[in-house]
Amino acid sequence: MTDAPKDLAAAAREAVHAHVRHWNNQDKDSWLKILADDVRYEDPPGTVAAVGRDVMSVQAWDKSFTADKVWTLEPVLVIACGREAQVYMRNHGSVAGKPAWVDSIELWRVNDEGLVDSVRAFWEPPAEIREHLGLSTWEGETSLAAEAAGA
């Protein structure tokens, strides 16, 4: 007897909701468990893509929750097809002591195991908080292996 095929659209939708739940609860360990080892994260595209769960731990998580920056996520609309989910996400919080609000369109993809292997978050950084966001200004990829090789 073989296992029934995984409903990847449902898995992609659940991955988005798990992301929001763990992020808003500031549960980093649970959040990291929804990511594939080789996850690729572009936030936003046109900046350095984070590659790998370990890089996500530092680049996406640690740099988002700092003494002067915190975000709460609100998925306004999630549409799942195939192994992907497109999300209209409302990101609100505070940056440098000022209220911040950023809307994004995000594309989440899961692998055959239902783990997130790709995220592309499209958004326009507001000018008044851009300098506090720590965005890279060059295109490319970063991974812990690449950083170790260059050290």
C-alpha cells in the first residue's frame, strides 16, 4: 500500500498560516521547523537572497526582532494552487519607535515534504523607515557556507 499523495496546495496554505502563527507568537524554534534546509528567501527580490534555514534564523528572524524593530503579520488573503500560495500580507509594527505599516505580496512554495523551500516577498520599503530595515543594496545570495568560505 502506498501513501496517498500529499495535498501540496493545502500544505502551502498551512505553511503560510504556520509562519504567521509562529512569527506573531515569537516562537523561533517552531518557525524554523516549517523551513526546508535549503530554503531560499528573497525579502524583497532585488536584495540578497538568504539561502538555508540557518541563514533564515539570523537574517529573517533575528534582524526582524530587535530592540527597535518588531513586526506583526496579518494574512489578508491566501490563495493556494499546486505547491504554492500567494499571500496579500499586512505587516505592521514599530521601527525606531515609530509605527510602521507595510503591505506585501508574497509567494510561498513547499517541497514534497510540505516544508517551505522558497519565499519571495514583494514590498516597497517606506522611505521614513528604510535606513532602519538593514536591507542589502546588492543582488546575490548569502549562505553560511558562502560566508565561511569567504572568511
